[in-house]
Amino acid sequence: MHARRIVDLSVPLSESTQVYPGDPEPRVEPAATIAADGFNLLSLRLGSQTGTHVDAPYHFREDGARIDEMDLALFTGPGAVIDVTGLAARARITWEAIAPSAGRLGPGVLALLHTGWASRYGNDAYFDHPFLDADACRRMLDLGVRTFLLDFPNIDETPDAGHPGEGFPVHHLIAAAGGVIGENLRGFDLIDFEPFVSCLPLRLAGADGAPVRAVALDLTAEGGHA
């Protein structure tokens, strides 16, 4: 197989990376330099859910699988971009919005929820994102979907002083099903092909989640056609 095109779906990881309210701020600083030591080396300090990352069931279930225990097939496979752009701030992504794409969903398919909210990354408005309705999540799970990838920071509503939210019902549903949630992705608007998606996590022992370098690949047989 040959990748005719690769679309980067990840945000840059640096000290300016926007984090979920209350999460650890990333710290990136030189541990060694060519001038002083003959080589460059960075010291990194970050949360398990910094930047573009995936959640394991253990994020919301004490008995859930840790990130290093999960089947790697959950993090790779054909992707289905579900266009739900044009929603208002804090709007529910209902089954009615998902239904036109239902025929492309099934076991082994990675569902990419494209809200367009990645354009707000870096601003406070990023946390006023749409969120997946619990009934829509149940229907997607019933179709066999186990991997949900988002161009926004939280599959549930992010609470703040004016919006208490309703907890984390969708996180709990997906965790109970042994599924994966990927947050803070971008570039879904650049996928104009049938993608093979990879969002393999760092192998952090016993962790609730891990950063990823997520990509969408336009694959074709070597020397052949798609």
C-alpha cells in the first residue's frame, strides 16, 4: 500500500497548547543543548490528556481498560467523517444529525464528528462546543462504533459558571462499551477522500489516556489505483 496523501489531524504540542480547564499546563524546556552538551534534549511535563489525545475506559471507570491494555485496532481503521457543521454553541449533536451518515458506520469504523469547532481552538469559545447527545451515542454504539474522534475538546458538554452541564453521560456510555474517545483533533475539512485513520497513543503504563499524532491517510495499492 502507498499513502498518496497524509492529513495531519493533530494540534501542535507546546507550552501554548490549550488544555481542558483545570488540567495540567504543559511545560517544555531544554534539558540539554548542543552548545552546552553536544546534543539537544527536551524536558516534557504534561497531562495524559494534553493536546490531541485519546481516552481509555479507565478515564471514567475504575474497572475499565487502561490505555496500554487496549486493542490497537481501536485506534486504526477506515474513518467516516460525519458532517455536523453549522451547529450553534453548546448545541446537542442529535441522532437526526448523525442519521444521514449511519450507512457508513459499523464495527471497525472510526467515527469523525466534524463540527468545525477546531477553528476556535486557542480561544475561550472553544469550550462552548457542541456535544454528542446520549441517545445518538447509544445508536452509534448499537451500530458497532467503538471509536469516536472529535474536532472539539469534550464529547460531553463542558461545564462552566453559566452552564452546569449534565455530567459526563456519553463518556460513561463509551467507557462501558470498551470504546475510545479522541479529542482536540483538527483538519477534518481537509479529508476529501475515503480515509484510513490512525490515532495510536503513547504506551503510558496504567494510564487513563495518552497524546497521539493522529493522521488520515489516502491509501492506494502500490503502483495501482484506489
